[in-house]
Amino acid sequence: MFFNTDKSSAVGLSSLLAFLDLQGQRSCILVLALFFRPLVSQQPNTDGYFVADFLKKMGLTSSQGFNFSAPVCTWQGVFCDFKQENVVKLVASGLGLSGLIPETTIGKLGKLQFLDLSNNKITGLPSDFWSLGSLKTLNLSYNQISDNLASNIGNFGHLETLDLSCNNFSGNIPEAMSSLVRLQVLKLDQNGFQSSFPSGIMNCHSLVSIDLSSNQLTGTLPDGFGAAFPKLKSLNLAGNKISGRASDFAMVISTTYLNVSGNLFQGPVIGIFQDPLEVIDLSQNQFQGHISKVHFNSSFNWSRLIHLDLSENKLSGEIFQNLIKAQNLKHLNLAHNQFSAQRFPEINVLSRLEYLNLSKTNLVGPIPTEISRLSSLRTLDLSNNHLSSKIPHLSIKYLLILDVSCNNLSGDIPSLLLQKVQWMERYNFSYNNLTLCASEFKPKTLKTAFIGALNSCPIAANPDLFSRKAPKHRGFKIAMALTLSMVCLLVGLLLLAFGCRRKNRMWEVKQNSYKEEQNISGPFSFQTDSTTWVADVKLATSVPVVIFEKPLLNFTFADLLSATSDFDRGTLLAEGRFGPVYRGFLAGGIHVAVKVLVHGSTMTDQEAARELEYLGRIKHPNLVPLTGYCLAGEQRIAIYDYMENGNLQNLLHDLPLGVQTTEDWSTDTWEEDDKNGIQNVGSEGLLTTWRFRHKIALGTARALAFLHHGCSPPIIHRDVKASSVYLDSDLEPRLSDFGLAKIFGNGLEDEIAHGSPGYVPPEFLQPENGSPRTPTPKSDVYGFGVVLFELITGKKPVEDDYPEKDGNLVSWVRGLVRKNQGSTAIDPKIQGTGPEQQMEEALKIAYLCTADLPSKRPSMQQIVGLLKDIEPVTHQ
Ligand SMILES: *[C@@H]1O[C@H](CO)[C@@H](O)[C@H](O)[C@H]1NC(C)=O
Ligand SMILES: *[C@@H]1O[C@H](CO)[C@@H](O)[C@H](O)[C@H]1NC(C)=O
Ligand SMILES: *[C@@H]1O[C@H](CO)[C@@H](O)[C@H](O)[C@H]1NC(C)=O
Ligand SMILES: *[C@@H]1O[C@H](CO)[C@@H](O)[C@H](O)[C@H]1NC(C)=O
Ligand SMILES: *[C@@H]1O[C@H](CO)[C@@H](O)[C@H](O)[C@H]1NC(C)=O
């Protein structure tokens, strides 16, 4: 501001010093001396008078805090000559000056050499403006001047710097520019200048920097353009409509910055790579020809190159090898050209790269893992290529933008990468064949960054779920087992005979449970007679078995037959509601559960295969993975990983819980592998702790939350019950049978929706207006609530002793919770193994889940949160 009040002079001084910082110390001292000259008031027709008049008429008032009666040379931004008579420099940038500059104001400052009126709202110049013949620097940038540029500009023969950028100048750039022979910096960018390239400029041989970008210049560059500016360091012609060839501007020998982006240049890129070039931007033109045959000036110093943008041209051939010499390259954009199909270029030596854009460059084959060596990379765009196989883990620390959309990438997205993208500014995995296992991306993100990733089900991963903690019990258990087996060695030996007997008993129990499952499978229960349908499958060796993770193992239906002894009853594990499940060993140590979906559906083989392939890609640590499938005649066969430790139904209700002594479980668990029963009976022991039951509840909730919230569209399980929850070899809970209902057949969907007795939500029992009862995520929530009640009370959903006639678990516990007597329902076997308060809280969660009205039930995601809040402490 212009002022000279005592109060603010300190401020004025400091900003003045800041302004002069660039000018060097000497002028600082000079200006300081001027600043403290005694006051002299303005006389008419003096420079002070003209400046004051200018400022007042442009909208500044004395009320804005400065004193027009003080001598002009003391105002901030005003600099006078030695005699303190004439203003030689006026800086009035960003003062909000607006409108036309009036006549007889600054046009009368005959000695003015430096004028900066940038960043105001000036709309026009007065005619006497062109008499400022001493001007060396004129900066009118960032205003709203919409004149033509008058030929009078030729009067400014001393001009060294001219900055008219960011205005609304239009019309020609006058020929009279040819008089500005001392001009070094010319900035006319971001205006509306038209016509062809101003040939007058060709006379300004001192030019060091030319910026004519973002105008509407047309035509070609004048002949001899390159030779006209021997000192030119920076040339920006971007964003015009200039046509011509690279040779027109290529011979500018001292240039370090060259930008002709967004013009109509065409032909081969020849002779551009001149020695001192650091920045080359030829993007958005029509350059063509074989890029690999680019003629490089032999003296070109690749190591100076920092920025190379050849994007959006019509270059062909392969990406040139010389590029690897550009060791200091930070920005490389070759996107959107017409290169021939090529493998990923070997550019991992360019360790300084911060920006790499190879979008639409016809890349084929895999993304090399070496790309992680580009450790400074912030932006990586590989979209619109034909890149295939897996995405390597990109251990690039600073990556902020990643786009691999529209390729042929497959497999899982590395989970570490998925963790990382959550911190990124932008990422895009859309339109590939990727599997995304995650749940905590927002639906909006799924819809934009993971479009078309899978057959309509982009799934993204909650990293929490991935960092699967090492099983905590294992170390403890092994230590326990070792100690106990030492101590009880003798006892163990003595009990060996009993042990064998016991095992037989267990097998019986298991058999019972299969029968039980058969019972509860209601209308779909059937006596398995594999002989009839196996016979249907004519050429067993010609029916392939697809094992997702091991595509090279050429299994056929014949292998399935031998693995299950021709689907013999002896290998029958269960008869679930979708059909029988057999146990088998495939060659290569693949231990599987083979599920035959007996009731054929209306789906074609192709649709069923697609659906099964899709289910195979849904992975989560708490889901039983689908390993493969086989389409044998009418039968669709789903192949699962075998779950070593049985299901919750068996463990909770069928085996005598808590009756075993420690000896029992040490011997049974560790001595032998029980091929038919539950391999690791230790789980039973664990199942008598609150901590373990909580773990099962949380794991199951996570699996459901993943299906509901991590998949789009959400997957509804439709049959959540204790016998769908398995324990894997690490005793992690895993939910099975998700997504089968669809393959099972549409006609039966409604009946399936009824669910298993005791798990059926009330809305299915009281159909409204006879309308079909569509399963929703909230019906799964109900089923989960029942499982949670089972986990806490140890009771079966139905057919246990309940006080009321026809009573069931849900009505009984809900009644108790309502009366605040929940604690009486807690399974005596887990009482005292954890805080009772937590168990009561868990009952309340199950209470919420089993609300009559679906809308009152929480979502699975909320349930995960609620269960986490009552997670027992991990150390024992
Ligand atoms: C002109 O002023 C603008 C805004 O204050 C500034 O950014 C620009 O660098 C100046 N131009 C020259 C050539 O110094
Ligand atoms: C080239 O100029 C255009 C328009 O001014 C600008 O957007 C672009 O960033 C410039 N390129 C480089 C490399 O500076
Ligand atoms: C890569 O280059 C293309 C073509 O110029 C452009 O459309 C795209 O936005 C660039 N990608 C990134 C991430 O900058
Ligand atoms: C995609 O990749 C698979 C192998 O992963 C290959 O069989 C297939 O031909 C590729 N498709 C295209 C269009 O490149
Ligand atoms: C990802 O790429 C696809 C295909 O180009 C596009 O439709 C989508 O908008 C992009 N999403 C994001 C988040 O950039």
C-alpha cells in the first residue's frame, strides 16, 4: 500500500526489503536512503501529482490508509531518481486498481523505466501510455485488458521485459515488435492473439525467453526461426494452432526449455534433441514416424534431460532404447501414440522418475517387478494396454496416482498394494480380470476405481482382514502338548487302547451329526445314490476339473471319481441342503471337500462355469475357499478346501464338550492323525473358552460383512447357520456355501430362502400378501444372531430343552435379555473363562440381530464393530 504513517512504516519497510531482495544489496541501501527523505508535498504537474491522480482515479482512496500529501518518493512501491524529482519505478501490483487507465496520469511519467501493474482489474490503456519511451520493464499481466496491442509498442525501444500475459488482448501481434531489439523476456501467453506467427519478433535477437502459449496463433513459423534467437533458452508455443515440422524450430541451439504442446505440428521428430535441452514437450501434435528411428544429434546430452512428453501424437515403432541414458529424467510421458506391440520397456534404471505415463502405448506381457526400483515415482499410468498376468507388488513409497485400468491383468491385487492405495490420491484398477478381496472401500470407490474388475463384482480388501495374525494359540498349545506328553507319557501309553476305542466313539458321533444335517435339510434330503448319476457321465476322462490356483494340473472327472472312491458312502462327509459332500485327496496333496449340487438349475453350463469362476475369486480369510469345479453332465460339482477341524454344529452340539480331561486332549490331539474324525481335538478344549467363541463370532461376522459390504452387488448367503461355519487347520472360523443358491437353481430359490429350522427370520414365516420372500442382507443378520446365541448359550436353536412348549433358542434368550436376566442363559462351560459383562453384551448384540423387523437389525459391518468392542484381551 501507499502510505507513510508512523504506525505502518515498519511494515512498509519490511515488505519493501522483501521486494528488493532479488535486486541485490546495493539497491537496498539506496532505497533505504530514499525512504527516509524529508517530506515534500505534491505540486501539480509533478510525478507525484500524476501518480496520486492515477491511483485515486483507479479506485484507491486516502481512507485506504495512505497519505497522498506525503512526498511521492516516500510511498511504498515508488522509486525516484537521485534528484528525487522523477519516478523511475512504480510497482502497483495487486492493489485492486480497476477500469481504464486515464490520460495524463502514468502516461506522463517521462522517466519511468519499470512499471508493474500486474494483478489488478485494469481494462484498457490510455493513448499517452505509448509515450513512456524509457520503459525497460513493463508488466501488465493478470489484468482484463481487451485492446488490440497498438503498433505504438514500437516506441518502447528500450524494453527488455514485456509481460502482457493473462489478459484479453486480441488481434495481431504488431509488426512493430521488430523495434524491440533489446527485448529479452517476452510473455504474451494466455490472451486471444490471432493471426500467424508475428514475424516482427524475428528481429528481437536478444530474446532469452518467448512465451506465446495459449493464444490462437495460426500458420507456420517464419523461415530461419531457429537461427533468429541465438540466446533463446526457453520457447513456449503451446496451445496454439501453429503448423509445420519439427525442423522449423529444431535449430534453436541454446534452448533448455522447449514446449510446442497442443499445436498442429506433424512429420517426424527430427533434430529436436539438441544439446542443452532439459524439458521437451511435444505432446498433442501430429508427429508421426518410427520413434525408434528418431535421429539423435550425436552430441545430445541425455543426462540433462529432465522432462520428456511425446504423448498424444501418432508416433509408431518401439520405444527407443536411448531413453535409458536419460538418467536424470523425472517426467516421462509417451502415452497415446501408435507404437507397435511391445513388451514393457526396460526403464528401471531411470531411478529419478517421478512421473511415468505409458497409457495406450500397446504394451503386452507382464508388468516387470523391477518397476519397483523406480523408487521416486509418484504417478504411474499404465492404462489402456494389453498388460497381462499378475500385478507385481509395487513397493514404491511415494506413489500417489496409479492407473492400471483397461488391461488384461489377472489374479489378486497384492494385499500390500491394496493397503497402500488407501493413502493414494487416485487409483484405478477397472476393466481387468482382477480379483479384489477387501471390504472397506466405500461403495463409491468400488464403482469408480474397480469397475468391471470381475464379472460385475468388484471386491476390494479391508487390509485389517488380510493381515491375518499368526494363530496365537499354536505356540501355547505346542508347549502345553510337549509338557503334557512328557508328563503323561506313561499314562498316554496306558490309555492307547482306550484312545482307539474313544476314536470309534467319535466317529459314531460324527456319523450322527451327518444324519442330523440330513434331517434338517428338509425337502432336499435324499438318499444319495451316486451310481445313477455317475453312470450318466460317459467319458469321465474327457470332463475337465478346473482347479483355479493350479491351472496346469489337468484333472478330470475320472480323478474325482478315484479321489472319492466313485463317490462312495464311505467318503461322504455330509448331506447338506445343496447335495452330498464327499471327502477326497487329489494328486499333489490337494485335500478337498467335493460338493455335488444335485438339483440341476436352469443355468447353462456356461453360466454355471462363469458363476463358479466368479465364486472362486471371492477370497477372504474367513470364507471357505472354492478351489475349483467340474461340470459333469447334469451335475455341477463345487470343490472346496477341506476344513480340518469340522464345523461349529459338530463342535458345539454333537461332541461332548468340556468332559474331556487334559490327558484326553493331549493324547488324542497330538499322537495320531485321525483320518476320519476331527483331527485336532484341541479345538474342543478351546471351544470351552469365551475368547475362542468370541473369535468364531467375530470371524463369521467379518465373512458376512465382506459378502454384504465388500461385494457389489452384495452377496447374500441365505443359509447362515452353525453347520456353515467351519474351522480351518489354524482354527480360524470360515463360512462356507456362500453364493451357491444361484447355481443351485432359480426355481428353488424361494424354498431355499426358508432356511434351516431355527434360523428362519420371522419375515419369512409370515409372508406379506403372499409375495415372494426375497432374502436380504438383513435375513443373513438374523441367522447370524441365532449362531451368536448358540455360541454364548451352547444350546441348539430348536429341539433343546426350553421352558415353553415349542419354545426355541431365540424366543427364550430374547425373553431373558428383555428381563435383564441374560446372564442365566450363558453356557456353564464358558462361565468364568472371561468377563461375564462381555458375554452379556454379546447376548445383546444377538438380541439386536434377531429383531423381528429387518430394518431394526444392525448391518454386518456394525456388528463387526460391536463385537470388536467386546474383544477379550489377547494375553492369557
Ligand atoms: C509480472 O507480474 C507477475 C505477477 O506479479 C509475476 O508473476 C511475473 O513474474 C511478472 N513477470 C515478469 C516477466 O517478471
Ligand atoms: C507446456 O505449455 C502448456 C501450456 O502453457 C502447459 O500446460 C504445459 O505444462 C507446458 N509443459 C511443460 C513441460 O512445461
Ligand atoms: C497420461 O497421458 C494421457 C495422455 O496425455 C492423459 O490423458 C492421462 O491423463 C495421463 N495420465 C496421468 C495419470 O497423468
Ligand atoms: C488375456 O490374458 C490371458 C492369459 O492371462 C490370455 O489367454 C488372453 O489371450 C489375453 N487376452 C487378451 C485380449 O490379450
Ligand atoms: C477408471 O477407469 C475407467 C475406464 O477408463 C473410468 O471409466 C473410470 O471413471 C476411472 N475411475 C477413476 C476413479 O479414475
